[in-house]
Amino acid sequence: MLPILTKYLLAHKQVVIPFVGRIELLQHAPVLDVAEKQVIPFRYEPRLTVDDTISSHQLAFLDLFRISEKSLSDFGRRFSDSVKNRGFRWRGIGSFSWQGHAMVMEPEMSSLAGWQPVPAQKVLRANVMHQHLVGDRELTSGQVTDMLQKKSERKRLDIIIGWSALAVLAGALIFVLARDRFAPQSSGLRTKAVPSFQLPGQK
């Protein structure tokens, strides 16, 4: 019966055996070990919990092999007695023993050739080109970078021209004011600007 229970456990990641408990295969995600610079692959860890509730799915599976619930219960009782007397090793799952008034299991971590840690190295790719959609054109990363640099240079040139024009205008204004000695009525002409009307009492 043990091979059939093992088949069910591997297929459904859990199996319940009366007088023993629920045996589960807990999956652990891959782990990046920074210190050792390696990636530890995912693994399954067997775990034993106190639970004798047998699912209808498991009973239906065992029924395909003409194993009744009573036969499973008898097997569980013999399994438990064997563990109490001398312990039991379920190959690939773990070693069972009796401590005090409870059954415990020491998980057996299987090591497969394809599940070994692999080196973790940082890979830097130089001059990688990706396609970008700009408007209705497809440009590479380099072309997009050149386009942005040209726009930035054009913007800086416009700013320089604007400030230069402003400086020229300011210089011209200062020249006109200095020539006329900053007279409040200076118009920039050779003739002096005078009001077109006179207040009463003025001559």
C-alpha cells in the first residue's frame, strides 16, 4: 500500500494516514543567496501534522486500487506500531520516530541533479538597442538619445540668442540715455521735446 500512498502524495502534495497524520509537501520558492553568489532552486519539504481527516478525493483514488477506508485505517495502525517499536524510514519523505506521546518526522530533503544551486552573476550588456515608437516612426535607443540631445542643444542655443538680444537692447537703451544725460524729457532726437501746451501763467 505504501507505493500507492506515495504516488498520491507526489501527485497531490498531501496524503492522510489514520493513526499517523497528514503528510504534506511544502514548496519553497527559489532563494538568492547574495553572500554565496548563487541561486538555490525551489524545493519540497515534507511536513507531518496531526490530522486524520481523509478527503473524499483520496478515498476515491484508493478505491481505484480496491483499497477501502478500513484497509487504510488498518495500515495506519500497523504503521504507527512499527514506528513505536523501531522507527520507520519512508524513502524520499523522511524518518518517523516516537517521542513522548507523539509521532515526529525528520524530513528527508531529496537532492536531484537538476535542483542544484547555480552561480548568480550580474550580466551587464553594453550598447543594447531597443525599438521605440516615436509618433509614427520606429527609432532605436541610440536614435532617440541623439534626438533628445539635439533638442536640448537647440533649446540652449535659443536661450543664448534671447539673452544676447536682450543684452543688445539694454546696451542701446543705456547709450541713448547716457547721450542725453538721462534727461527726463529725452526722446532720442537732436531737438528737445517740449510740451505742446502751456499751463496758465507759463510764458
